[in-house]
Amino acid sequence: MFTRLSKTSCAILFLFIVLPLTQTCLKMLPFDVWKKKSFAFFGAFEMQTQMQMQMQTEMQMQTQTLMHMHLHMHMHMQMQMQTQMQMQMQMQRHMQMHMQMQTYMQMHIQTHMHMQMHTQMQTYMQTQMQIQMQTEMQMQTQTPMHMHLQMQMQMQMQSWMRSAM
């Protein structure tokens, strides 16, 4: 029977049944010395048992507090993990957006550059054409002038020749 009972139940049994019975039995005994000694012994024992019970309660309280703290920590850790995950996700999204923006900007710049090059080419071509036309015009203008001068020189030469004769 006693093997199956726990320490706590044994202590309770002892405190509330065995001790009071022995005390009442001892009170009936005539000799004072025996009484005093036994009461001192049982009083000390009672104190010890009470202290043990108090310690057990304290231990239980501590264990509960520890468990509570552990749970709290676990929850906190989970929360932190979740927030970290969320932060990472946000960062990834932000980076993706940034990359997309960069790609778009690059495309835009490339298009712009291409357009600029195209315009530059057109301007260059136009300038070349203008220069060519100007040169041609000058050539055309110069040719009649040249011919005119040549004619004049020939005329002069002829008149000199006549006067010399």
C-alpha cells in the first residue's frame, strides 16, 4: 500500500493522521520528561515536513515559471522568425522592383541613345549633303568665272599680238 503512495501523500497522511494521534497518546502518559522530549521531537519533525512541502511548492512554482518563460521565449522566437521572414520577403520584392526599374531605365536609355544616334546620323547626312551642294554650287559659279577670265586673257593676248604686229 505504502509503496504506491507518493511522497507528498505520505507527508500529508503523516501530518494530519499519525502526528495528532501520537501527540494525543503521549499527552495521556504521566512522565513529563518523555512528554517534553517527544513533543520537541515531533514539533521539529512537523516543522521539517512543512518546510519540505513548502520547498516542493516553491519548486513547482519555479518549474511552472521556467515553463512559462520557455514558452514565452519560444513564442518570441517564432514571432522574430516570422518578422525576419516577412522582412526578407519585403526586401526580395523591393530588390525585384529595383531590378525591374533598372532594366526599364536601361531600356529607356538605350532607346534614347539609339534615337540620339539616329538624329546625329541624320544631321551628319544633312550637313554632308549641304556641304556637297555648296561645293557644287561654288564649282558651278567658279567655272563660268574661270571661263570668263580665260576669254578675257585670250582677248588681251590677241590685242597685244595685233599691236605688236
